[in-house]
Amino acid sequence: MAGHAFDTQGMSYCPFMPVFGAPAVMFSRGSGTELWDSTGKRYLDFLCGLAVTSLGHANPVVAEAVAAQANTLLHVSNFFANPVATEAAVLVNTLLHEATGEWGQTFFCNSGAEANEAALKLARKFGGRGRHVVVSTFGSFHGRTLASLAATGQPAKHEPFQPMPEGFRHVSWGDLDEMRAAVDPSVSAILIEPVQGEGGVNPATVEYFRGVRDLCDERGLLMIVDEVQTGFARTGKWFGFQHFGVVPDVVTMAKAMGNGFPVGACWAKRSVSQVFQPGDHGSTYSGTAIATSAVRAVINEMRRIDAPALSLAKGARLRAGLEAIPAVKEVRGLGLLLAAELGEGADAKAAYTALLERGLVTNAVTATALRLAPPITVSDAEIDEALAHIRAVLS
């Protein structure tokens, strides 16, 4: 990693645990869609830290909110309330009420994995002893903690950590018959993404999502929708499930809700959330004033700019541009969560590397597909600039 300008104290090895691999670039500054590395080179960020900085880097509204809160109150324990978390919880509940027609309750945490952990514990408490199994799909991604990893439908990621926690079952994505066959009396919930993000940007169909909802209603199961990557206007609606006309029982979220500040949340209908009692779950950092100041600012700013409408319009422009490139065989996704499928025999990792060298940040979400998730605030000129890079590399 060239160009870093700090004293490593004579260390001959990386100070970080080797879980991410060698970083390609050291970024030191960002503004909107732009990033600059430690050598001063400019990049366009069409990955958003994996769909996180949806309002752009160093968004002034969010930055001002966090800075003001840092000078007011960062944290008190959950033995006490704070006004910022309370207002943020009302804002989240209001968003979900508008999307579902249901009022619910929110548990704040620090990440999507923790949001899914809360949902998995909620499902076990809801089902009761002996009715604890959660069904999810192959290709899904729900987190890196042991339980959320067990729910993740990627067996290769399980292998180094066997034996995995018991109580998880996986079925093929999009196969309602297989889902139905997997649901026996031991199952309490189905956990599903509206778009499989890490699985390759694979959107569900209306028929599939509604079929899962019908199955949950028929068998008395919780439908848990993982909106960690798809939530907060990324897909062109506030939440991905809204594309399919279903109402989930539990919704997990993180990533864009803090625009880079670490925060997540698990929301559930009141009839479901009430199964939790004091002591059943918690977190030292649940609903800190500093984290929820970011949530409050993000929701208010996304409402002000009508982020879902922006995501739809910008996504349509990016999709049309990608579809016009001969080397792109298919474009998958919703809104501004897209994958450009390059086809059999293509090398998406090589394309990603070449794009990075040109100053465009994407990622190879599969061996043959590039994932693009720019900020919702991306300009038309920035979209056109990114498309020019992609055309040049793929030609």
C-alpha cells in the first residue's frame, strides 16, 4: 500500500488482523461521490462502502449532527433514556408504519449482523422451546457473528468455524416448493432478503416474496426481512419489501441508516416485539445519543431530498447506460443496487482492478459480475463519467 504518510513505529507487519486481505488503496478523504487516496489521486465511489454512504461522503447535514451531538452527549447506559434515541426510534417506527400500516418497536444496535442476531433471538422467543429453527436461502448473507453466519446460506463461509450453531436450514433461492417442504413444526421464522446483495445482486420476484408471506401466515411463522443492504431508499423505495406488496413481521437494517456511523436496528410489529422482556436482549451501545444523531439526520435529510425517487431516477440512468455496453450481458437489481453481469468466462475481479486503477470504485460481487451502488446523491455527470470508465475497461 503505497503513499501512506505516518510512523509505523518500526513495525514489520500489518497492525490489523488479517481478515480482509491486503488493501488495494488507502483512502484519506471523501466528499459526496468522490474519494481521494493518500497520494491525492481522485476516485468516484460507486460502492459506497457496501451501500453505506448513501448520502455521500462527509455529508454536511450528517456531519454537523454528529459533531453537535459529540459536544452535547455521547452515551448513557440503557438504565436511562436520551432524547436523541427516542426521536430516532419514533422516526424509524414512522417509516415502517408508512411502509407496512403497522406500528412496531425498535431495538438499536451497532451493525447489520447484530440486528439479525436480535431478530434470530426474537424468533426463538416467539416460537418457544422446540420451535426454534430459522429457514433462509442459499446465496444469502446475514452477518459474521456465529448465529448470523449460520443463517447465511454460504456453506464455504461456515467451514472454518464448524460446528455451527444448531437451528438453521437453507433452501434454494426463489424455490417456493423447496421452502414449503423445509417448514416443519420446529420452524419459527423465515429470514429473507428482498435482493440478495452479497449473493450476486439477485432480486426476489413478487410471486416469490408473496409466496413466502403466505407460507408464514399459513404456518404461523415470522417473516423476517433483512433490509441491511436494501433499506433506506437504496432500491427506489424506503425498503425493498415494498416492491413486492408484502408486510413483514420483523425488519433488520443498518448500513445507510447511519451514512457511515456504525448503527443498526431491528424493528418488529408490537405483537411480536412484546415477546421480549427486560433482560432477554441488550447491548451496551444500544441507542447511544451519538449513533442515533446520525440516524435522525439521515432520515430527515432523505425525506427532504425524496431519496427513494432520486434512487429510482439515478438507477434508471445507470441501468440504461450499462445495458448499452456490449460486454454487459445483463443488469440485475433495483434502484441503485445493481450488478453488471459480464457473462461466462469473464473475469469480474480483473475488471474491478482495472476500474480501480482508472479511479472508479466498484467490486466483483461474483466471479463474473460487478456490483455498483453509488450514493443516492450521485450526479448525472458522475454516472456518465463512471460509465465511460466501464466502457473503456470492458472494451
